[in-house]
Amino acid sequence: MRIGELARRTGVSERSLRYYEKQGLLAAERTPGGHREYAEVAVDRVIRIQELYAAGLCSSKIAQLLPCMRDGDGGPSAVATPRLLADLTAERARIDRTITDLLRSRDTLDEVIDAARG
């Protein structure tokens, strides 16, 4: 499929798809005319990339993890390593810390709102 179709099916801009390719997160074949052609599995790959970005991972960390993940379900691939488990565990701990911090901030805001309401 062409880049426009992939963008439409994933809800990700063409500019972002080109960025993913530049970062080594996504691969495309080129037609003789120079157009990008993506395999059907690119849809799952882009969705996985978006999920990892949403979890707060940077593109370099995503580039390290993607080769160890299956695109369809995000589970470990045959090349998954103990390092993948360690990296994912560390990222989960970071997310847990962020959630704790956000909950604390929300509680503080609730106190201020309640005080302001009198």
C-alpha cells in the first residue's frame, strides 16, 4: 500500500510515517517511480509504534524494542532477549512513577479547588 493509504488506515500523518522510516522504525519498498510501498504488516507496526510513543518511550528506545516484538500482538518475537524484559520492566516502573506523580498532583488540585469553593 502507498503512504497515503497507510496514513488513512492508521490515523498517522504521512509526515510521521516518513519520520518513522528515517528513524528505522518502519520500512518501505520503493517503486521504480520512487513511491513508498508498505506491506500489510506495516499497519500493525505503526499501531505498535504509536502505542509505545503513548507509553512515553522515545524513538531510540522504540527502535531497540521493535525487533524483539511481534507486530500483530506486541508479544515477544523469537529474537526477544532478557534485555527486552529488563528494558520493558524499567519502562513500566517509570510509567508507574509518572502515574503516582500525576495522582499526587491531581489530589493537590482537588484540595485547592475544594478550598476555593469554600
